[in-house]
Amino acid sequence: MSSIPRSTRRRVLKALGVGGTAALAGCTAPSNQEATEVSTTDRATPQEPSMNPAKETDVDRIAADPTDIPDPIDRDEPKTVEVELTTKELVAEVEPGVTYTYMAFEDQIPGPMIRVRRGDTVEMTVTNEEGNSMPHNIDLHAVRGPGGGAEASMVAPGETETFRFKATYPGSFIYHCAVPNLDMHISSGMFGLILVEPKDGLPEVDHEFYFGQHELYTTGETGEEGHHDFDMEAMAAEEPTYVLMNGEKYAITPDGYGSPSIDVGDTARVYFVSGGPNLMSSYHPIGSVWDKVWQQGSIAGEPNRFVETTPVPPGSTAITTLHAEVPGPIKLVDHALSRVARKGFMAVIMREGDEQTDVFDPEP
Ligand SMILES: [Cu+2]
């Protein structure tokens, strides 16, 4: 058995139902059969079970638009804010030719950004879309209450639940699904960010952006064409197939769906949520620096200044600012760079404008 490559051995064990993973492996009969044959007849020279073909999907993209953000809050009084989120299970492409059955709040990763003001009452409604296969719920770290609302919002497919909470403290916070297999649900895409603005609001900036990092654990290899199933054993070992910004490989780049741009002289605030479920992000803007970083999104405190790389643990957020001093791309990366070079992680913000040779001169 020791001569079988690790990834194959994992699949063989799974096909045999070892380790309690069979129920979640989603293996089809043909691949089960093939894997079992490998394990019983020819252990020395195993064959990789073939991937199922990529699935048909009418989902154009699962990657959230980083500019799709609620407007800054412009009021002096608290109010009751109604927030409705529908949980979805949907097939989409991780990259061309590679499909995965995501789970998501609405049809995007990260889920929609929620924006309220400190002191607001939030009426939170979660609907589990009819036809889904699993229960879902929501745990918001902006909630003081059991499970962040998880028990109160537990919904089976076709059900809707509402609970109410007061946003008593400011900052940005993750929200995520928190059913018993919560790591699997987060890994499949069920996380987002809620911003609780301070009563005096946030400083004005020219642009705001919203991004989310998480990792996918699948039965395939990175880039292997076909439909990837979720892999519980890979997740337990914390060995992801993909590490992604906004749920797809290189989605928010000029070669993907395009990059948002800012002009030289502009300022920007970036909201970032680290879904995990397991990996710490080493969050860095290549070609720039974070002018300010509110670690954990704790905007009630003083920011750190001129930060190169800031850690963002899974289950947390960061609020950062930058400004465009010169033209050219700013590449948002996890500076654990194998995740960028080999596992699909990156987003780009473009800076447009004239060269500023006193700051950077490529050909002096
Ligand atoms: Cu869920």
C-alpha cells in the first residue's frame, strides 16, 4: 500500500468506505468500481480513477463583483434594517473546464456585503432555496447571541427563518454557515462580510472594494479538467486543491472578469474576509503597501500604518486603505505564494494615470 501515491490511496480508501468519508465523497458508480479494482488487483501500479466530466451550468460566474457594495451610511439615527439572504447550491466553474458544486449565500462568493450602523437593529432572514440538498444557517460575528444566530436561523431546504439582533459594536465581521459540517459548507463558499459602521461613519474615500478568500478541497488535482467533488479527507488534512479570491481562479484580474481601476491620486478602502475554513491569509498588495490596516476589522481602534503584509486568520476580516501614487497593477495576494503560483489565488486593482517618475522611474 505504501507504494500507492498518496492521492490515489486517498481515493481507494474512500471508495472502500474507510474513514467514514464515503457518504460525502459523492463518487459515482463507475469511479467506485474502477478505484476498487485498482485496490484489489494491482496495488503496485494503480491507475488514477478518471474524473467525472465537467457539469453543465448556467451560472456565468460565482465570483462576486468587488465593486458591488452597499452605499456608505448617511443617517444619524438607528433604524431597523431588514436583510434577506438565500442559500444556494449551484454548479459553477472554478476555472475553465473545472466545475464544482458550490454552496453560497445568494449566487456569489463571498456572499453579499451587509452594511449597517452601530445601534441598528437587524432583522435577519435566511431562506434555504427549494431543491437544495442540505440544511444551512448563518453565524454572524457581529451578533451577541447563541452561535451568532446559527440555531435561530437553521433552515431545511424550502424553509425560511428570521431572527433579530442589535449591532452593538462597530467593525467588520465574517458571517458564515454554521451547520454541523460547517467547515465543508464554508469551504464550498458559504461566507461573507458584515460591516457595522461607527455612529460617525467612516472617512470618505474615492473607492471601496470587497474581496473574500477561501480554499476548496476536492477529489481532483489543481487544474484537472472535469467535475471536482468535495474531499473530506483533504480538508481534514488541510491540503486544499485551490486557494481562491472570490471563489474562482484569478477571477478579478485582467485575464478573468476584469479588474476595477482607480486613478492616480485616488484613495480606496478594501474590505477583506478570510473564510478559510483553515488557512491563515498573509494579505499583501504587490506594488503598493497598505496605508492603513485595521486588523480584524476593528475600526474602533487605531490602524497600523504602512503595512506590507497583514495576517488575516480564517474566520475574520481586515479593513485596509491604499492610494494610487503611480500607475500600474496592484496585485492582491496571499503571500504564502504557492497559493498564488499554483492554487489560483490573486486579484488585481489597476491604477491608471501618468507616470510619476519622482516616485518610480522604470528607465532613469
Ligand atoms: Cu450551509
